[in-house]
Amino acid sequence: MSVEIKKVLSKRDLRLFVDFPETLYRNNPYYVPPLFFDQMDTLDQEKGAAQEFCDSALYLAYKDGRLAGRVAAIVNFKANEQWNHKEVRFGWYDFIDDAEVSGALMEKVYEFGREHGMESVVGPLGFTDFDPEGQLVSGFDRLSTMALIYNHPYYNDHIQAMGFEKDADWIEYKVFIPEKLPDRLNRISNIVKERCNVNLRPLTRRIIRKEQYGMKVFRLINECYKNLYNFTVLPDEMARKYLDFYLSILDLRYLSMVENDKGELVAFGITMPSIARALQKSRGKLFPFGWWHLLKSMFIKHEEGVEMLLVGVRPDYQNTGINSLLFADLFSRFSKWGVKWAETNAVLEDNLKNQGQWKDFETECVKRRRSYKKILGYSND
């Protein structure tokens, strides 16, 4: 029976789209479901934060009457302008091990790209860099994290068979927390404080609200990451839809902020206790009892690891050793709380400066993920 492709047009369709991986990965011990309500908001064609500068379409694939795959086709006009290219992105690309299904879904991405005059197809990427990106190519036997994609190994076989080639790779590290921090780290952090005239700024909920701290962090993220692969410099109003929410729920003890003598934010480290197991138990749903698993992991009984969500240093403060101040602050607390390891977010493989910041610690490269690219033909692909 041929594959039927259906465009997502209703809330019911969207729920099926968001929930599909729950079936695909039901018995996989490494898959970590994302927060269901967050995915619904992100993918909502009316409420999604990125819809102001993106056009998108979501598709479901059915085979033999059963849901068999999904994909999002996205044109990010802001990123295309910023990077001077014409790319259609594919994201949220999941499918059973059937080339007819994966191919039919990708044909819809091609079709969407041609309708918008695009010249190439790239992914998996989201609307922005706050969405999961990069297809896992190694580390399939490692527990996934809240913020990143997990996929079956066969995905890569399918996409390479379609003629896609590597565009960029990211790697992820597990950084092991020592019981005692290296003396060198403490020494450098003290020197940095004096030489750069900076100090750590503890945050409270009141400070976050009063000083609009989410906006400060958001603007610094734009400044720090603007030259990284396919990063979209985002408008200020998106801070309220992204960081304000997360800063309101995160345990503030896991955040480290560095300000200069003018009160300007010059570096940040945003981490959180790992909630991967809690998300597995809750299946990404808050109700009826998922909220308890998440609350417990975040604030009551932590897992032995933390996730390093975002780390950034303002460009004019880079190469000063200020990251040593961040890690001395965070890792000293981690050590005191009995945290065993921290897993980094995805780091571009050619970003050696970022990778070099872990030289004082024992590390293990645990995962690699990839963005693929293909020229979009206008006859036969």
C-alpha cells in the first residue's frame, strides 16, 4: 500500500505529530521525551514564537492506515538573510524503518522549499537554535538529554541514501566533577576577578523580574553565538517567550552570572539537574502525575548529573579566563552537592576554543550529531 501524507491542519493533528515518537521509541531506554506542552506551543502555527519570521508546514505519514512518520518543513527568512543563503530546513523528522515513508516525507520538504524558491535543504534544524537540532550519528547507547534529539541509527542510512551530505557536526562531552577542584582553576578565577574587575551576581526571582534579567541573558546569547553555524539572531521580544519562562522555573542555585563594574552581564552559565529520568517516567506530560516526577528531580532529590544548557562569554571578555570563574563557581557547588558529572550541550566540532575550556577536568566524548545538506533540484531529486 502506498504512503499517504497528510498536512497538519488541526489541534488533533498537532497532538498526533508531537506524540508520534512516544510510539516509535516506546521500549527504547535511551530516548527522553520532550515536554509535551512546550512542543505544542513551539509547533503551533498561530502561537509559535518563531512564526513571525518563519514559514512552515507539518506533515504526517501513514502506511497501511497507521501513523508511520512526521516532518516539519521550515523556511527561516531571518536566518536566510543573515547567512545570505536560501535554505529550507527539515526538523522533527521521525519515521519507521521504511524508505518509502522517509522518502515521501522528504519529498514534502522539497516541495515546500521549491514553493519558496529555496536552493538547498538542510537539517535536522528547528525554527531557531532554541529548538533541538542535529541528527545523532554516535552515542545511541547513551541516555539522551532534555534539550537534544535522540534518533534510531537507521535514520542516517535513509538520509544518506537520499543524497544528503554532512554540513556540520556537533559533539557532546560528559565532564566529571572532582571532589576537590583543581588549584589552578581557583587561582585563575581569583586573578580574573581582579584583573577584569568582575564579580559573580547571585540571582533571585525578584532580581529577575525587576531587572528583566531574561532580556539581559537573551541579548548576550545573541552577541556570543551570532557567528556560530546557522545561528539566528533573534529580536528582543522573543526573550519573553523563551528565557523568561525558563528562568522562572529553574533552580537559581544552578545559574552563574558574571557582571563587570558597570553592572553589565558579561558571562553566564545556565545549568540544571538532569531531568531525563523524570521525563521518561512522566512521558513528557505534566498531568496527571508527571509534574511530581519533574518537581522531585529539579528541586527535591536530584539525579547524579546536571545538564549544561548554555554557557556564554561576551566577545570582548573572551580569552581572559573568565570561563574559569564560571566553572569554579558552578563546579564547587556541584562537588558539595554530590554531583558526579555534567553533560555539555552540543558543541560544534571545529569550535576548539569551547572544547578547550574543559582541559582541567576528566572528560568523555559521549555523542556526535550531524546536520545534513543537499542541493534542491527543480526537476528530479
